[in-house]
Amino acid sequence: MTALSRRDLARLERELVVCLTEACETAKAEIVGFSWLTHRLDPDNFPASLRITWVFEREAEKHAAVASAAKARMLALSAQALDEAGVRLDHTAWHVRFDSEEACNRSHGGDWGKRLQGR
């Protein structure tokens, strides 16, 4: 895929925020310990650079969710949000990460910008 124009990138970002916010709100009601999610992308390497990070309060909650049917639910919600935003990926799971506030606090002093930049 060619690099996105500024206008296309802005439109995509707005769509992603709306669709991922809906996925986030759904997950908060369904998945124990889930808090929020975010996404990052490099417009010069899109869609390969797209990463969606699902964040839990504690590592134990993250591990429990990833080891259960909740993981499939988060992947399905991610795929649905991307589809609604018009983003087509071959393997959604490759673009999804799971993390926790606890791990960020321990490793990066709670600085999510720094933590996500290195991932």
C-alpha cells in the first residue's frame, strides 16, 4: 500500500478512534480487569506498522484474559473495529498487543508514550 496522504491519514485516525472506542466500551463491560486500549501507526509503513494495545490494570488480569476466551473476543472486537474503519489486514492478531498498567509502572514509571514507542 502506498503512503497515506495527510488528509487520508487524518480521516483514518478519526475512523479508528471512533471504532476502537466502541470496541473499548464493549470490552470494559465484558472483560474483567480490562481498562483501555490505544493504537499506533507509522503513516509511511501502513498498515504493517499498525499496533492496537489492550491495557489491563494488573498483569494477573491480563494473563487470565489472554489465557481465556476473552482473548478471542478482543481479537474479534479489534477486527470488527478495523473493518468498520476500512482497514483490511490479513492477520489481525499480529497487530494486537496486550499490556498492563502494572507493567508500565514497573518498567517505564507509568510513561505510556515511552513504553509504546519502544514496542
